[in-house]
Amino acid sequence: MKRIESRQNALVKHWLKLITNKKDRDKSGEFLVEGFHLVEEALKTKGTVLHLIVREDVELPSHFKEAAVQQIEIPSAIAKELAETENSQGIFAHCRQPEYNEELFSGWKKFLFIDAVQDPGNVGTMIRTADAAGMDAVILGHGSADLYNPKTIRSAQGSNFHLPVVKGNLEDWLKRAKENGAAVLGTGLHEAKDYQAIQAPASFALLVGNEGSGVSANLLKQSDEVVKIPILGQAESLNVAVATGILLYAYAVSGNR
């Protein structure tokens, strides 16, 4: 196992930039994950992990040791700088961002479109829920929290390794989905139907929007139906990740029974 001692090492500086700077993540096409669970999920996807980074006092399980990736030991001082969690487990993976072949698109039938959701915890939770509900892909629109922000990655809990999450222009992607036969179910309040009154077809795109302003008007116009979740108590609204979970299970899971 290789060992790095200095904070001034070029690789260490690169890792720190991946944690703090979206531009560096975008330019390099790389990101960092922390903790045994996320590292293990990353290792399951061949070609994803570039370096397995281990704090000097951490004992790796045997299947981690056998992984065909370069393993690097670091002192506690460097591990503390890399850590985003309060009680770090002292293990990290330097990962390559996945690229998705356009040919995969023809096989996708169930989409979650996320329009300008800014909280990384919400975005990560929505990706995790889409994974749990058996969606085929998540399309992350402009103005949304960065997929590879450490908080997004932690909230997704490895689901970003399980299903395609594509960053792109939602207008273009909605058009493509509709041309491929998907019905678009937008979320809103104006002229919206109770979500329980809608039966989603086998191929659909659920479109959810910003925590404060909802789905942008130009995107909502592309919806085949606009749906809402009734508020029965005195709460002003539902958290967008909670609302997304309710709708995904109503349409993706219930529709398969």
C-alpha cells in the first residue's frame, strides 16, 4: 500500500478541491466519497474507483483489500481535512464520474426530472427514493444542487451508483422522453388533479420543482397532467423530497402491482 505523508502532495490537494469546488469536479470528471458503505457501493461498479484512501489506523475488511484499485494510506491529519462527517470512519474513495451511452435512453421508461431543487440533502434523498421505487433514470436540471456535492452523495447513500443520474437541459430531455412515449406528470397547484385520481402509464416522467417556486412555468406547460398532493392539516406545504417519495411510490410501485 502506498503512503502519502504531506498535505502538500499534489494528489491530496486535488482531493481537497474535489470536496470543496464544483468547478474542479466538473473539469476533472471526478469526485470523492467517504465511509465504508459508500466506498463499498463505489467498488461494486467496475472502473469507478481510482484510489482507495485509508487513514493509518483503519483496518480494511478483506474484500476491500482485494479490490483491484490502488490503495493509499494517509495520516490522521490529512484524513481529518478530507472528512465531511463529524465521526469519520477514515476511509474514502476517489471516483470517476460515470458517463452514460445515449443508446441506454431507448430502454428507459420511468424518469424522475428534478427542476432547480437547490438543497443537496433533498436532491440526494430524491435520487435514493427513485432508486428504491425502481425508476430507470433521474434527470437533474440546471439550478439544482450538484450531484457530486458531498452532502448530495451522502444523502443518496450510494443510489447514484445504482441508476443513471444525468445532468442536462430539462426541456430537451422532456421532449425526448415524450417522443419516446413517456407521459409527463408535472407537479403544481394551478388546475392540478389529486395525484390519486391519476393512473400513470407504464412509461412516464415525474417532474418536480424548486422548494419555493415549484416547477418552472415553461416546463410545466409540457406536462400531460398536473398533479398535487392534498394538504389535510395546517402545514403550508410538503418537503419536496417527501412529496416526490409519495408520488414515485404511487405511480412507479403501485402501477406494477
